[in-house]
Amino acid sequence: MEIRKTTAADIDRVMEIYALARDFMVKTGNPDQWKTHKPQRALIEKDVEIGQSFVCTEGEKIIGVLAFICGEDPTYKVIYN
């Protein structure tokens, strides 16, 4: 497995992976965190643009995705405040 920065060409596959993650969360008792619309494509595009989105690959296939955010993630301010 390798990890590399996400490119614009990867975004459709990244969105598929997030859809699978949402389905898994619903099936395993976490239906409210991302509901049916998170993360939004615009956020993924922004993460790619600023270089904080990464994909995990096996050969040429993208099998995972992550955002690596240095510093404070504003998303968690909303959750915990």
C-alpha cells in the first residue's frame, strides 16, 4: 500500500469511498455523523487544492482516503463548543 496526495482526477473515487463509509456508519450504529451529505464534494475539492487530502492505493486502485490537517481543525470547534 502507498499513500499519495489526492489529485483532481481522484475525486470521483474519493466520493465513492466516502459513500461507502457513510453506509458503514449507518449500518454500525452511527447514522447521524455524516448523514447522506458529508463530506461535501466542495470540501474534498478544497482539501485537494490546499494539499491536505491523501489517498491510499494498492497498485493503481484507490482503497482509502484521509485528510491530514495540521493544526486545529475548525470542524471540531463546532462539535465540541
